[in-house]
Amino acid sequence: MQNIIEFEPSRAGKYNWNTIIFVSAFHLAAIAAFFTFSWQNLVATLVVWWIASSWGIGIAYHRLLTHRGFTTSKWMMRFLATCGTLGLQSGPISWVTTHRLHHAFTDTDKDPHSPMHGVWWSHIGWIFRGTAQNQPQATRQRYSPDLMKDPYLRFIDSYYWVTTLILSAALYAVGGWTMIVWAVVLRIVVSWHFTWMVNSVTHIWGTRRFESRDDSRNNALVAAVTFGEGWHNNHHAYPRSAKHGLTWKEIDLNWYQLRLLEKLGLIKNVYAYDLETASETPREILKAA
């Protein structure tokens, strides 16, 4: 077995200047959105945000590829994963590997974005220095061997930024450069922070339904801006469950979409934790019971 030190995140490593410059440039460029508002730009932004952050990050990267909360066809999996690349949060294999490391070492020194190193580190600092999401090949092979077998996922993991270039060209044809500023630049900056809030805020502020071995918390505000990903204590207690909001008050838009996809026959074997029965079972088994 490979030495576990090989998989420890490096916080004392060199600064990732490419990431620092790239992220800073996007934040500065996003300021232009305040001077270029139009309803057309807003609508385009909301549509792309939904596709990238809900279908892509929440449903594909997180609930499907990372935790295998449901199964689907290869074409559907690849489509959803491609949507995830529009978030510019790295490719699917890199993202999943980092998140699986987070679950394996939550809120410990080996957690890639542990709040024990401060709010700044857990929110954004972790991508600026050291390992970040640039995990070694051995780590990727150990924690994401299932994804490494798929040639398409390996391809878009290396060229995840290409979809954003294609989207930008399409948006320019429809609404000019101001639509790119809104539906690409501003949307990506805001969605970055929404996703990072799951790493930082939901491990510091919120309520705890379950006494999990970490500091995860349910945070309604974070859930509202991440399509349901903010019910984080629920998620850490039952990671495979594709249902994060466990009561009617815990609005989970990603779960509602999964229910629809299930009814349409596009996904199956959906794992869902049931708060009343305290069981985590594929929904098909629950229906047959």
C-alpha cells in the first residue's frame, strides 16, 4: 500500500501564481457587469448558472461522480459532467479526487480545505498555495480509479476550460461582449464563492442534526445559493444519499430535479436517506417494500 503521506495536502508549498492571476483577473473583470446590465444578460446568466452549478457541479460532480448517489447511462453521465466544466472549478476527476479526500479526512490536517487553518484558507486560500486541486497521479488513481477508466472524463479533465470558450463564442454571437461579462465572468466569480461557502461556512456556522465525526453544519443560506448543497451536516452524516434536504423546510432543488429525472427514466438506483425510517436505501427498494 502506498504511503499516506503521498496524499497529504501541501500547505507550505509554492504559491500557485497561475491560479492567483487567473482568479484575480476574473474578479476584476466582473466589475464591468455593474455597468453593463440588461435583462437579456441577466436571463442568460441565470440559465447558464443553473446548468453549470446545478446540473454540473451539484448533480454531476458531487452527487453522481463523487458519491454515486444514483446511476445513469454513460451518455447522460458525460453530458452532466460536461456541464460541470462550465463552472471552471477544474475538471471532473480533479474535483472529485479533492472532494473524496475532503470526506476521507474531513476537518483534519489532511483535509484539502480544512477550516482548522482558518476561514480564509477553507474558503479560497487553499487553491492559491500548495497542492490545491493539482493532485498527484497516484492520488487520483487511488481515490478516483472509477473515473480514471473513462477516456472522455480524462479528456475533459485536461481541457475543462474549452467548454467555456465555446460558450463565450455562442454568447458573443447572441448578445455581444457584455453577455460574456455577465453569463461567463460574473457568473463564474459568484458561483465560485457559493461553492467555496460549502467548504468554509458550512463547517463553521449552522445547525447540526447529526453528531457526525466532523464539524459539518446545515446552513439554509448556503443551501439557497447552491441548489441544496448547504444541508451539509445531513450530507456528511449520509454522504451517498442524493437527498440532502431531509424535511420539507430544507429546500433542495438538486434533489427535486433528480426526482424528475428518475420519473422520466433517465436515472435509477437513487439513494435517499429517509429521516423517518432512519435508513439509506435505493428508492427502488423502498418502493417495493
